[in-house]
Amino acid sequence: KNTNVRISLPAVCFVWQLAMIILFGFFIRYNAESDVHWKQENKNISRSDIENDFYFRYPSFQDVHVMIFVGFGFLMTFLKRYSFGAVGFNLLIAAFGLQWALLMQGWFHSLDPMDGKIKIGVESMINADFCVASCLIAYGAVLGKVSPVQLMVMTLFGVTLYAVEEYIILNLIHARDAGGSMVIHTFGAYYGLSISWMLYRPNLDKRLNGSVYHSDVFAMIGTLFLWMFWPSFNSAISYHGDGQHRAAINTYLSLAATVLTTVAISSLSQKAGKLDMVHIQNSTLAGGVAVGTAAEFMLMPYGSLIVGFCCGIISTLGYIYLTPFMEKYLKIQDTCGIHNLHAMPGVIGGIVGAITAAAASEGVYGKEGLKTVFDFTGKWENMLPTQQGGHQAAGLCVALCFGIGGGILVGCVLRLPIWGDAPDDHCFDDELYWEVPEDEESIPPILEYDNHIRNQAG
Amino acid sequence: KNTNVRISLPAVCFVWQLAMIILFGFFIRYNAESDVHWKQENKNISRSDIENDFYFRYPSFQDVHVMIFVGFGFLMTFLKRYSFGAVGFNLLIAAFGLQWALLMQGWFHSLDPMDGKIKIGVESMINADFCVASCLIAYGAVLGKVSPVQLMVMTLFGVTLYAVEEYIILNLIHARDAGGSMVIHTFGAYYGLSISWMLYRPNLDKRLNGSVYHSDVFAMIGTLFLWMFWPSFNSAISYHGDGQHRAAINTYLSLAATVLTTVAISSLSQKAGKLDMVHIQNSTLAGGVAVGTAAEFMLMPYGSLIVGFCCGIISTLGYIYLTPFMEKYLKIQDTCGIHNLHAMPGVIGGIVGAITAAAASEGVYGKEGLKTVFDFTGKWENMLPTQQGGHQAAGLCVALCFGIGGGILVGCVLRLPIWGDAPDDHCFDDELYWEVPEDEESIPPILEYDNHIRNQAG
Amino acid sequence: KNTNVRISLPAVCFVWQLAMIILFGFFIRYNAESDVHWKQENKNISRSDIENDFYFRYPSFQDVHVMIFVGFGFLMTFLKRYSFGAVGFNLLIAAFGLQWALLMQGWFHSLDPMDGKIKIGVESMINADFCVASCLIAYGAVLGKVSPVQLMVMTLFGVTLYAVEEYIILNLIHARDAGGSMVIHTFGAYYGLSISWMLYRPNLDKRLNGSVYHSDVFAMIGTLFLWMFWPSFNSAISYHGDGQHRAAINTYLSLAATVLTTVAISSLSQKAGKLDMVHIQNSTLAGGVAVGTAAEFMLMPYGSLIVGFCCGIISTLGYIYLTPFMEKYLKIQDTCGIHNLHAMPGVIGGIVGAITAAAASEGVYGKEGLKTVFDFTGKWENMLPTQQGGHQAAGLCVALCFGIGGGILVGCVLRLPIWGDAPDDHCFDDELYWEVPEDEESIPPILEYDNHIRNQAG
């Protein structure tokens, strides 16, 4: 197989980036809160500068940003010889994806009817990062087996599909999904798994599909930044005040519970009770995924703990039993186990959201509270919580369909023999797309020799 | 010794997590600012959403969160073969500890007398993280020598003791301790040192008690995140406005001064003037510990520098002279040197706090200022700064007693032969509790061979 | 050469830190917003606590702080045997530099005429970090070739020069430079390059001037934290509200575009289309540098993309063609390639700023907007945007002159044979100034042996 991407990769990067510039020139402008006229307008109504949405959301945005680039990037560095690809391609596709997401989401959500322009602000940046997250989840399934050009194509279609399904779920169906259990995780995971299924490699060489000691420690950087900042992820676009506050608390608690059950199952699964780093790196995060939809609801602290408790168990069991099963019988090779970390917890999150919404009562929320949390305004004014539960379930189905359907279609495209992907016996190897430095082993002898001399001398 | 924890570890994780869910169900609810009714109430008194405590404290909370999980976790990865245990068990006990802390601290501090429930919000989360910090400090003393089950037990008792001593120091004695020099660091360090003393291993094998090049670089990740975010740690629960502002400035300055004196002493202590990574990784942080209590007082910028200056010297000298002394003569094996990083600077912090409080004058603080900073309200209305100084000193003593006494008691429990701890010749070794990947050295030959072929071909 | 710094390094650290304490004692006090009287004053005018500048800027400050210590520190860990020096000396000189910067910048900018004291707050801390950034950039040029004492001297003079040129550019010339393209990057880079030119080593041993696999991954930690937090860097000291908001958006977009063109050029430049980690680690950041000056202007989203697009190309081409050329013909050895990452993009940023300012119109900004953005107040009330463009260009020239001139002068000082710098054949080697642990290779055989036995037994 020809893995030379010297023409295709630069071409794709240049042309698509130029397209972005042109489209941004036509469509994208600052919104009212980032435009220079805001200050004046503020003075007129004697509003404080601190009420700019920037101060409500920017700290959360930066946390989300860290999750996207360091969190996802380093989580995937666990392979012994694919750390460059993990963290480097992650940066590449996220940087492209967020631009395309600003456009796609803008056309659907924030097109100003007055001048036909998309108005962006800090919330748009968070949403673009969210959209990119779904593509990075999908990358986890095909990690080490695709070329950077294929990843760019995957991202182009992934962002497009995301924007459409998000519009259907949030606007047409009117489901709520603050932390994106359905919109981001369920969609992204099934999108990636379907592509991986389409690109099945029966003779995949597993020699490099594993970790070394230090690559596992690098991966823990990713795990921890995802784990720590997940409360910001789930609360980033919740409504101001108690909405953001509550979403952060729920996520914080759910993740804590997940850690304990993950450790329990991981230890139970081994003869000597030893822990498996793969579980600690991944399953400890499942609680954050599963509490996404319901994070801003009155889930109650113990509710969050229960969600986290269950997800730690299910996700770890998934790594132990389901991943090998899927590879052997369903022909789905899932490098990072995104089925256990994103797909199953995402679906659980959607179900928890539906149940919690359906069970919402005026006793707990108050009349105004129901309106605020579930956005029962405009044409949804007379909606009941039980109905909302149904709409939530419908939203989950849409996410599933878009993920699986879109993944199969894009998988077809990616099977074309023009993308420069790796041969079966050179997967998981940075050598193909990176200038890799000579190995560490060739240096120490000289160094040690020097040390001896110096030690003797000094 | 039997180090199999396949029954005990899962049992402890499951049962304790279930207990948490039940206790949370009975006791824990959202506080007013994270409850859905806040929005409505806000409208009624036309208060801005931005005045939710969330926006005052959440950025600091996230910084503290990073210190707990990445800071403490990676600081302890310096051992050549205990990085999994360092970062993994750190995550485990912190995730458990914060739940238990929410309950314990809640019963003492935020039990609502109306309905008997604990009401939690962002400040509770910060306090829970603080409480966990004291247990992670204790972990530093016994790093590599205890089993994960022992760590869980240590954390259970540590959090309990912490909540009691915190209540005594802050509420009964009415000492102030914004950054927890006494409550967190002094207590946590002596708790850990006493446990380590109780678990003394005369025949400890030191073969793996050291670093390799890259493990030292990993540890610097921990050091830097602790160093950078310490201003947030010390200001996280200070009072709104100038309190948080001043605490951040004082800590920023103190830490800067510590770095220079640490480097100076480290260089002086070696024949060739070379620096020791252990000092840079640890002693550079001592200034943050020592400025904790007085951070929100009018310590003055030069005061902060003086505190940092002294602590860099004392902490580094501790590593050079005291740690070997304590191991040889006092039978205290202190893996991370927490005596130098937390115990001594913590005590200094308590003393600095007492002096600064006693020296506080209406000239500097103003009448209202004294009231705000030292909380001279309610039954403490007529308290004088000099009295407050005495109370601060009393608080320090309580922290010391709880640390030493509690550590000895818990040490007795941990000496029971049922916890699966490591034999003396296998300490500091991840092999005991983790599935460790095969070593890096077994791969490169194949890789290099491939490269040669490819290079010749391409 | 004698590289023993056992006298000089501790002496410099002690004496300078003592000097800082004395100068801080004489000069530095809390400003109004971090002083204890703020609370009372607040009550009097019924202003909310949240309007303390702390809440506007502290989250950005912490992000900048991470860039300085983890960002710059880890970016330079790419060398195979200089990671201790990279991250350790970075911490040392930044910790010293920020104290000296508070004084120098304070004397120029925030000396209170009433009492002759410098009043510091969160903005001073950000500015001190900014000032330090310019010295860390300069460190990049001489990485691995100078002693820690030389670095301290470099920082002392660097901060001093910075404070003067900053005062000239921002106050006397009245140029705007929110993200410091001119003041920080252009100055810092040419300062470092000139020093490197003065310290040219014709016989430099390149054996250790390269990376190994894991050191490249460590460097990516630095890259990513710089990349992610650059929006905070460029918006940290912009004016409240839309100013900060817009600066963040512009930087976010510019950096995204840079990634794509960097990847394109990097791939194009290699026979097999493989990517070079040096480019990904560095050139992807060029867009953040170049958008610094104009970040708070109405650059428009597509304008930011264009800036990023160009800088990715120019910076990567610089690494491929210019760095070798400069070393061979201009005798400038630039270890980190700061000419490509900071110097050229910095100059471009200055030019972009001049053009954007000159092109500013009342149609886009509004009358009030022009006043706010370009600070056309006081004696600059009648200034026109076109004039402002000229002033911007003048500011760029001043930064260049100070960088080159200052660097040559300081380079002369650093050529004195008293600083303990490395001999030509031991550059890029931590052995000289650090106690380096024995190599990893000496451990595994024992470990593996143990494993075999244990596996057979268990």
C-alpha cells in the first residue's frame, strides 16, 4: 500500500483552509457581546461589564478546550508507538473541525435574519468544541489504522452530520442535552464504530497495539484532565446561575462514584486482583458521559452517584467482555474502546435524561423552574414533563440513527483506495506519517561512558 | 506476604460506595444557589445571575481540582516503577474521600436545621477537595509501602479526623485558616508521618526507591500545576472581593521567593554545585504552604516574600539533613519527604498566621476590615487581634495533636495483617497491584529492523 | 571550562532575592482592589463584590501563568537530555523575573504619586508574567548552551529593558499591543537571537541536540497548553467586556488556521510527506503571536484566519530554510527556532496591527468604539486612526531596536569567562548542572527476572 500523503494531505489542508477563509468572510461576524458597540450600549442601559456572557462562560470554555486538545489527545497516547499520531492528528482535526463547526452550527442556530450573517461569541466557541469532540470520539475507534487524510474526511462529514442531528434533536424535537450524552457521545461513538466496521482489517497486526510503561503514564494526563474538567463540560452551556452550578455538582459526584466501581470491577476481573490501566484510563470517565443530559436537571446528588456507580460497572465490564466479543464476532475493531466509554454511557445518559425529565414535577421544580430548565417557552409552552420524556427518548434514537447511518456512508467513502492508509502490518506505527527520532537506546551507552569518566574525574 | 487484594479491594469499593449513595440519599441536597428555585428568587430581588457564588469560586475550584488530581498525582510519579500507583491510587482515594468529606464536613458545617439536610454548593466542593488534600499529603509519606485497601482505610479515618479537627479549629477556637496551613498541611503531614512511623520497615529494599530521567520529568508536571495553582488554593474560600484578590497575590509572591532560595540551598549542598531534582520538585512549593493561614491577612507583599524566602531554605535543608536523620534515628520512612514540604512549612504557616493576626491593627485594617478579615461577628464581636493571635496558636496545637494522635491510632489499625501490603523487598513496585505492560526494551529491535528496511526501500 | 556554579548560583539567588525583599518593603503595596478597605468602600457605593477586577481577570491570569511555567517549560523539554534544564531553569528565571518585573513595571506604570508606592493587583501579576515571557522566549535561543547564572543575568537585564521599551511603546508612542506581538515577542526574540549571536560556538557538538520519542511527547504538553491558553494571553489585559471577548475569539481562530497550514508545509517539505514534530510543536503557535497586537481590534473572524494562515506557512518555512541558513551564514544558533515562532510572527503581528489600526473607521467602530479601543483620551483625544497606524509602526521599530541592541550589550556581559557555561562538547546536557539519576536501562533486567518468577509462582 502507498502511504505517501505528500500530495493529498497538503492539498486537503490548503484548500479546505482557504475555503474556510472565504466562507468566514461571507458569513461570520462578531455577535453583540463581542462587538465593539457593546460597550456603548452597556453604558446606555447602565449594565455592568461583568454581565457580558464572556464572564459567565469563558472559564468553562477554557476547561472544555483543554479536554478537547490535551484530554482527548493524551488519552490516546497510550499506544507504545503512536503517541505522535494521537496527539498530533488530534490537534489537526480539531483545529479544522472547529472552524467548520462554527459555520455549520451557525447556519442552523445563529443566522441573523437581518443581514444573513452568523454571529459568534463565546458560546459558539464552546459549541464548536463540543461538535469537534464527537469527531475525536470517533477517531478513538480507528486510532492507528487510518491516514491523516482519512481523518480530515471523517471530520468534514462528522461535523456536517453533527450539526444536522443537533438541530433535529435540540430544535425540532426539543430535547434537552446540556452535556451532550446523546448529541455528542452517542452520535460520535456510533459514527466511529460504524466506520471502524466498514474498515475492518481481518489480518491486523497487533504487535504495536499495546502500551509501554511511560505511554500509560502519558495517557493518564489525558484521563485526568478529562476527569477534572468534565464538570465544566456539562455545565458550559447550561443556563446562567443555578443551571451551571447544579450541572457542575452533578458531574463532580457522578465521576467520583465511577472511579470506585471501576476499580472494583477491574480488580475483580484479574486472577491476582491487579488493576488494569486500560480500565482506569477510560472507565473512570463513564460517569461524566452518562450524567450529561440530566446534569442541569434536579437529578439530586444521590441520583448522580447512582448513575456513576452503574456506569463504572458497565463500562469496565464492556472492556473485559464486550470489546473482544465485538472484534471477534461483529468485526468491529475499536482501538480505544469507545463503545465502553462513550457509546454505552451515552445511551444510558439519554435514558436517564428521559426518565428524569418525565419524572419532573412542579413540586420539585416549581412552575417557573420547569419553564427554565426544560425551556417550555414559545410554541412549547404547554408541554408537560411526561411529554418531554418522550421527546428525550426520540432524541436518543435520532442520535443513534445518525451515528450508525452516517458512519456507514462515510465508511464507504473511506474505503476508496486513494487515502494512503496503513497496510495491515504497519498499523499503530508513527513511522508511516511522522519523522520519528532515532531510539533512546542508541544514546545511553555514550552518556554512561561520559558519566563514568566524569565521576572518576570529579 | 499475600498481596492479593482481589476480595478486599472490590469489597471495600463497592460497600463504601453503596454506603455513600444511601447517606447522600438521606442527607445531601442542593443549596439555595444550585437549586432550581434560585432563578425565580433572583428575579424577585432583581439580582444579577452573575452574583451566584458559582461565578466567584468556580474558576478557583477547578484550579484546586487540578492540584488534587494532577498536582498530587503526578508529583508522586517520580519513582521509577510506581507511577501507576502514584497517579492511580491518588485518583481512587481522592474520589472516595471527597464524597465522605461532603458528608462529614456537611454534618459539622452546613446542616440545615429546618430539614436536617446538608446543603451543598461550589464552596462545599472546594472544602471537600481541601479535606482530601490532607489525606493525599499523608499518602506521600507511605507511598509505595501500602496496599490500596490500606489507603482507603487511611482516607476514611483521615477525612473523619479532618472534619472534627477543622470544626474545632475554625468554629470552636475561631482560628482563621484560608489556605489550610494548619488544618490541611500540618494535620495531613503529621497524620501521614505517624502512620509511617507505626508501619516502620527495618529491612526496606531501596532498589526501586529512586527516579529515572523521565519519571523526574513526569513529577515536574505535578510540581508545576501545584506551584501555578496555589494562589487559587489559598484564595478559593477567602471572602469575596479583596479577600480572594489579596490571598492570590500573597501566595504568588511567596512561591516566587521560595524558588530562588531552594535553588540556592540545593546548589550549595552538592560538591559540584549541581541541583537536585528532589528539591526542585518539592521545596519550591513550601512557600505556598507557609503562606496559607495568613494569605488573606494584610501580610504585605514583602511579608509574603520573607515567608517564601525562609521556607525555601528550611524545606531544602530538611531534605538534605532531616529526612535521613528521621529515617535512621526516629524510624520514620518518609517516601516523598512530606515533613519538609508540608509539616514544617505548615507549622511555620500557623505561626506566621498567629503573629500576623496578633499584630493586626485598626490603623492597617480599619474597623470594618478587622471585622471582615477575622470574622469578629456574633459571639466573637468583642475579640481583639491579640486574642485572635492566641486562638491561632491554639488552632495549630489542635492540628498537631489530631495529626499525631490520629496517625498513631490509624497506624495500629493498618498494622493488622489483613490488608495485603507489600513485602519489604517489593515496595515501590507497580507489579504488585497493577498489570504492567512488557518493557519498552523488548520492542525497539524489531522496530529498528523495520526502519532499516524501510529506509533502504524508500 | 569550569562549570561549577556552587558559589555563583547560590550567591546570585540569595543576594537578588534579598534585594527583592528590601525593594518590595520600600515600594510595593496592595492596590485599592486587593486592599482590605475595598469592601467597605464597596458597601458605601453599593457596588457588587463581583466587580472587583479580580473576577474579570483572574481566570485569564491563571491561564497565562500555565503558559509561562508549563507552556514554555515543557515546550523546551524536547531535547533528549536537557529536560531538567528546560523545565527547571524556566521555573527559576520566571520566578525571579516576575518579582523584578513587578518593580520595574511598577515604577513606570503604577507608581502612586501620593505616597510613592507601587500598587499591585491582578493586572500587575499578568503584566509581570508577560514581561517574563519575553525572557523565556530569549531562553529558547540559547537553550542548552548557557549556565543558570547566565540565565539569571539575562533575565535581570531582559526585564529591565522590557520595562523601558514597554513604557516607550505603550505610553510615549501610544501604540496598542494587547497580546504583545511587538512588546513581548519581537523584543524577546531579537533579544535572545542577538545574545545567541554574541555567544556563537563554532565547534558546537550536536550529538545531544535532538529529541527522543518520549521527549517529543513531553514537548507536546508545552505546545498544547500554549496553544489552548493563547486566547487568554491575548485577552488578559484587554478592556473589560467586548474587548476581552473579541480578543479571545480572534486568537482562537487564528491559531486554528495556523495548524492546517503548518501541517501542509511540513508534509510538503519531506520526500515521503511525513510530518516533522519540530514544526507541529512550534509553528502551530505562530498564529497566536501574530494576532497579538490586533486581537482586540475589529480584525473580523476571517481576518484572524488569514493571519493564522500566513503565519503557519512562514513559520514552517522558517524552520526548513531559515534556521539552517542563519546558523551557517549568520552565526546565529537558535536551539528552539524562536526566530520562526516569535520573531517573524511578532513582526507580522506588529504590521497587521498597524494596518488594522490605520484602516479603522467610524463606520465599523462607532465614535465611542474608536475612543475605547484605541484609547483616544486625554492628550490623544484628537488622534486619527491613520496616525495611530503610524504610531503602531513606530512601536514595532522600538521593539526591534531594544531587542537587538539590548541583546548585543547583554551578550557582551555574558561572554565574560566567569559564568560557568558549558564547554562546546557538553552542551545540551543536564549532567552539568543537575544530579541525573542512573539510566533506566540498568533496571529492567532485574525487574523482568522478578516478573518471570512471580508469574511462574502465581
